[in-house]
Amino acid sequence: MASSAYRNGGVPRGALRAQPSGSNGRQSSSFKSRLAPSSSPGSAVRRSSPASLGGGGGGSFKNQDGVPGRVRVAIRLRPRNAEEMSADADFADCVELQPELKRLKLRKNNWDSDTYEFDEVLTEYASQKRVYEVVAKPVVESVLDGYNGTVMAYGQTGTGKTFTLGRLGEEDTADRGIMVRSMEDILANVSPDTDSISVSYLQLYMEYIQDLLDPSNDNIHIVEDPKTGDVSLPGATHVEINEQQSFLELLRIGEAHRIAANTQLNTESSRSHALLMVHVKRLVTGGEDAPSIENGNSSHFIKPSKPLVRKSKLVIVDLAGSERIHKSGSEGHMLEEAKSINLSLSALGKCINALAENSSHVPVRDSKLTRLLRDSFGGTARTSLVVTIGPSPRHRGETTSTILFGQRAMKVENMLKIKEEFDYKSLSRKLEIQVDKLVAENERLQKDFEDEVERINLEAQNRISEVERNFADALEKEKLKCQMEYMESIKELEEKMVSNQRKHNRDGFFDDKHIEEGLASSVEEASEIKRQLNDEISRRKALEEEVNNLKSRLARCLQPKENGGGEILRLHKDLEDEVLEKKRLEEEVIMLRSQLLQMTLDTDQPRYLDRGAYRDSFNGLNPLTSQDQNPHYRSNGNRQKASAATLSEEVGLQKILSLLESDDANVRIHAVKVVANLAAEEVNQERIVEAGGLTSLLMLLRRYEDETVRRVAAGAIANLAMNEANQELIMVQGGISLLSMTASNAEDPQTLRMVAGAIANLCGNDKLQQKLRTEGGIRALLGTVRCGHPDVLSQVARGIANFAKCESRLATQGIRTGRSFLIEDGALPWIVHNANDEAAPIRRHIELALCHLAQHEVNAKDMVSGGALWELVRISRDCSREDIRNLACKTLNSSQIFRAELRRLRVEY
Ligand code: ADP
Ligand code: MG
């Protein structure tokens, strides 16, 4: 076989070229020659072939001596079509296939069936590819080898003859039928340079042969070579084919011309026989066994001395429907038509019978079909028949006769007829009954199960919605109630505060008793609210537990039903919403709690502010109160811290810090107060900074106008600044400029006190000296003294002392040279002016600062000119603290400049 691929040759459709037909070549063996067994040894062998039935070469027709194999017959069952699905729904198919045994069982009735054997049994699932491979491929191979070959489809209209042979597979390539696949194989195996393929497409209708490629040519004559028996159609169009596309185009044209008359059985039924003839001419360059075409005798082999041309013919016949006339409802012309159709078909049947029975007379001339197929059926031709049947029991008669036709074509009628054993049948019946019972039982159980799942779903859903409703109502009510109570308490407190203030102003003194009463009632209210809030929280917890219970119950209910579908998804969604709602409510509770805490604090606050107890601790600043030595106030301060700590434990520091950025100004104020209280405790300072609290506090300084917020935030920062690690962080995050800005905008002395306290703490850090000064820290500190408030002055003095001490330490270590930054930034006049302040803390800090400054000669001149020398002398004489007194003495003695000045002024020292 030539191996060069020839498909997709790219020849355009226009390349289709009609060719006048000549002789179709001469085949050495003929249909007729087989009629006289004595003259053809091949026919004798053929007739004796039943022994090879079913296993005769697996579809290969190759025979060394040119003796043909018998007609191979495959049976193909069409799947039920839509009409049969409904009309035959309650009936079993009339046939049962056993493809592995190559058997078909035809049901005669409910108890009995006949079994037939075929060369191939193709079920309704057989692919077109497989059908081609078992039915046509061996024939095509034999055609490529130089033999004539025929593939025929026989069967009742609508059973799939055209489907099997003529499908183009344009929508789905897997659907390609035998015609298309044969041509693909042929093109792939011939050589375009030396071989040629041409095609005729004809139909036989009412004993007229019509050219499907030229329908006006409708009475083509059959020419038979009397010597060779070869059949040809000189009048038919022959189209040369170079590539698959032009062949497909040709099939399309031919199909469009086919006459199809409708019958009751199938609206697409074809009442004509369609014949596709593919003529293959191949150049044979070698091969000793190649049959010579040139000498017209294929049984005679010559050794080729020169290239030979080998001619062969593949005929694919789509026979008209085999149904009985009365069934097709034909009348008049249709009746004639049906008769003609059946004439050719019955003639074919008779020829097959005669051949099968080795009859001396084969009635080939009875019909055009048998005449046409004369050289393509039997003899050296390889023939395959595909018998198509439908599954419907309504057409059992036709199906039976079709099967018998196929059997005859295999030469053997009812080749195998197996009677079913009775026992087997009764067992089968019993099993069927049992299966039916089980199916029904299974269906009932399934239904019960689904109902149960549905009921549980519904119940769970109702419970969940009820709980959700109650939960939401209760929460809403409680929230409203808390808000109302909170507003009222605030209002009352404000009123009380105003009236207290008025009274205080009027009386000129603080009426402790009144305030105590007011406070007592406020505290009572606050604790009442707190109690209600706690109640609410426990109610909420109970509801949450119930929701969780229901969730887990629902999950348990849903477990067995794997594909719960939309309902379960919806329930899941509801639960997720519920969780979100819970989260939101939790946040609200946090806010309420912080408000409550603040109310507790607010009830105490007026006392501190009004009392003006501006006393500082050097270690910590309470931005909410001034710390006081009075144990009553101290215990209040402790209470605040304790409450803040409790709140922080209950709610979580992170949540409190997040409230610092709340959009609600009220919440912000409450939160910053809580944070300030926490920051006053050394243990909390690190935690607050780690949790990002410092950043949030600095952000409050930067962003908000409200002075209370800034005061409290600055206080909190001052407390955090007690920790050395935090000091650096404050500086890094721009703390100095924010504190300066806060100080310059502040009205309230307490704000200035907080800022001054914060800077004073920073002043005590050696590492930050330079940066603090560069960023204006000293000037900002000095700026706060403008209010003259002793608390502020005290913080300033502390800051200056801290700074001078660090500077002195660095100068001693040689790290720092040059004049003190304090002197450079103009602090000296204030220092000198306040050096003898009557408040002891201020005085002590300034005295220390002066001593530190005086230790370095580089500051001496400025100190002399600024009047600080006199203060040093005073300190060395009058200071109540001995260590400071000694330090001043030592300093005065060690400085050249001081000593010279004292000498000049004749001060005895
Ligand atoms: P006929 O050869 O008698 O003219 P058709 O080939 O036209 O029958 O088939 C009749 C109908 O059944 C068509 O719609 C066809 O597509 C469908 N059909 C036939 N055989 C098969 C099959 N094996 N698988 C799916 N559909 C089929
Ligand atoms: Mg058809």
C-alpha cells in the first residue's frame, strides 16, 4: 500500500472536475463466473466456507490465490429515538444483543426468543469509528490492494443505513460515516503523483439510474463487458478527487439531489438506492503478486517488467428501505415506487439466496441493482453487508425479515437457534419480581428519608428565626434603655455640677456635704446602670449559647443529607449574618462599658478640678486629676486605675485602643481617659506602647481640636515618657513638635502641665539631648511658663534640672563641649528669676540646675553676666539641703572666672 498521505492537499473546491467516463477497467473475476462452480475454483471454496464462520480471518479478505471470502455481515442496532422512548416506554426492545458472543436474540414473545449469529454485532452504543473499522476498513484495504469491494447497508427505513454510510460529520467529526472515512483512508494511502481517484454518485430509483452529480442525466445505461463481465456506466459523471474537502462537497451536492419520499415510518426515509462508486487507479512499481489489470486477468500474475496500473472499484450502497409495502401506507404512484424499490431488493435477496445455496441459476438480470453489483459482489470483490435494525417491538416483523436477509447473506439461515431452558427463565422471572420489590421499597425509604430531613430542616429554621427575633428584640430594647439612662445620668450630673459650681462661687468655699450627697446619688445611679448592663450581658450570653446549640443541632440534622442544596446554604448564610451581628453587638457593649466607666470617673472629677489641688508628683501625672496628698483623693485615683484595669482585662487593651480612633467624639474621650489611667501604671506602659497606643495618642494630639482630649492624651504620653524605651519612640514619632504645638494652643493650665511633664521626662535622657533641643523642646518647655501656674512651673524646673544634669554628665565624659543649650536657648534669666521660688520643689530643682551649669567653665561668663553667681553664692550659704550647699561651694571654688569675679567684687568667700 502506498503510504504517502494525500489528504488536505489544499485543492480548492473548484478543482472538482467532471471527467468523461470510459471503461471502468476490467476485472478478472465476475459475478457470473461464480455461477458455474466448475469454471471457478474460488466459488467452490466460498461455498464450503461455513466452517470459517465467525472466525474467518477477523475481517481480512486477503487470500493468496485470489479466492474470495464470503460476504461478511454485521448487524447494527439503532438506539431508541424520541418517539420510541415514549411509545415503547413500557416495552422491552424486540432484540437483545450479545456482542461478545456475536449473537442477537430476537424475542418472539415474553418467554421465547430466537438466537442468530453474525460476523459482528454492533450495539446501539457502537461508535461510527468502530463500525467503519469492522465493516468497511477491510474492504477499503482490499480495494487499495487492487480488488473490487462493496459495502452495503440493508434495513428498514429509519434504522440507520444513511447514518451508517452517509454521515458527513460536519458538526461532530466522531459522526463521520463509512463513505467519508473510506475516502480518508484511500487518500491517505495513495500517492498524488502516480495514483488517481475518481468518484461517481448515482441513485437507482424506480429502475432508473440517475446521476446525482448531474440530475438531468437520469437514465444512465449499464454497459457490461461480455468478455470480462465488468460493469461500467459510461454516461455517469466521474469527478477526480485529490483531497477530502472536494469529496465532502461532492457528497453534499449528491445528497441534495437524492429523492426521498416520506412514508409513515420515517419522514427522512429514502426510497431510492444510492451508490457511491470510487475508482482507484494505482501505479504498481513492484510486487510479484500484483494482479495485472492490463491483460484483463487478475487470476494470472506476471512479474512486472515495467510500471503497471492497478484499477479497482469501491461501491458503497445505501439501499432503500426494506419495509413491507402495506406498512408504508403507500398508494398509487407510491405503491409503484415501493414495488420498484422492492423489485431491486428482492432481486438482490434472490441472488444472495441462489449464491448461498449454490444454485445453478443466479437471477442477476432481474433488476438494475443486481446488474450494477454484478462485478462488485462475490467473485474477487470483497463484500461487507451491514444490516440495520431498530429496537421497537412494533416492527418485529420487519426486523425479523431483515435479520433473515442478513443470515441468508451469510449463507446460513438461523445459523444458531438456541432454545432457552425453562428453569433459567423461571429463575429470571423470580429475580425480576424480587428486584421490583426492592426497587419499590427503596423508593419508599428514600421518600421517607427526604420528608424527615425536610421536617427537621423546617423545624430548625423556625427555631432559629424565633431565637433570632427574640435576641434582636431584647438587644435593641436593652441598648435603647442603656442609652436613655446614660443620657439622663449625664444630664443630671451636668446639672449638679453647674449648681455646685454656682454655690461654690457664691459661698466662696466648697460645700463638701452637698457635693458628697450629689456624688453619692450619681454613684448609685452609675452602679444601677452597671448592674443592668451586667444583667444584659448575661442575657446576651444565654442567647448566644442557645444560638450555638441550635447551630450544632442543625449541623447534626444536616449531616446525613449530603447534597442539602440551597436550603442549607441559606441557613449557613443566616448563621454567618448572626455571627456578624454578634460581633457588632459586642463592640457596642464595649462602648457602653467604657461609657459606664467614664461615668463613674466623671462623678468624681469635679472635686479635683474645682479644688485646684495642683500638686505634682515627679514620678507620674494623672491627667484626669491632680494627685493630692489627701488620702480621700488618692483612694479615688486608685479606684479609677482599678476600674480601668478591670475594664482592660474584660474588654482587652486592643479593643480600648481601637476606640481611640472612633468617629464618635464621646467614645474617643472615654477611651483616652481609660488609656491615660492605664498608662499611669508602670506595668501597663510597655503593653500600651506595644499595642500601638502611643501612636494613637500622638494621633489624637495631631488631629483633634478638643482640648480635653489633648490634655488627657498629653498626660498619657507624659506617663508613657517615664519609661526610657518609650522616650525614644516618642521622639522618633515626632512627639516634641506635637507637644510644642499642643502647648502653644493650650488654654488650660492642666494641659500645659501635662505637656511640661512629658518634656521634663524626655529631658532626663542622655541620648535625646541633641534631638530634643534641635526640635525645639527647650523652647517649648520654657513656653509653658507663661501661665504662671505653680504646677507648670514645677514641671519646667524639673525638666531644666534633668536637662542640666544630663548635659553636665556628657560634658564630664567629654562627649559634649560648648555652652549649655539651656543658656543658648535663653533659659538662664528664668532660672535666675525663679531660683529662690517659695515653692520648695521648684526651688530645689533650680538650685540643682544652677550647680550643674556652674560646673563647666564654658558657662561661667554667661552665668556671671546673667546674675547666676549671686544665686550660687546664696545657695552655698542658705540652701537647706547640705549636699546642694556643698556642691555650690565646690563649684564656686573650682571656677577661675567665678573666683576672679568674686575677687573683683570683693566678696569674701
Ligand atoms: P435510513 O438508513 O433508514 O434512512 P437513517 O440513517 O436516516 O435511516 O436514520 C434514521 C434516524 O435515526 C436519523 O435521524 C438518524 O440520525 C438516527 N440514527 C440512525 N442510526 C443511529 C445511531 N446508530 N445512533 C444514533 N442515531 C441514529
Ligand atoms: Mg436512508
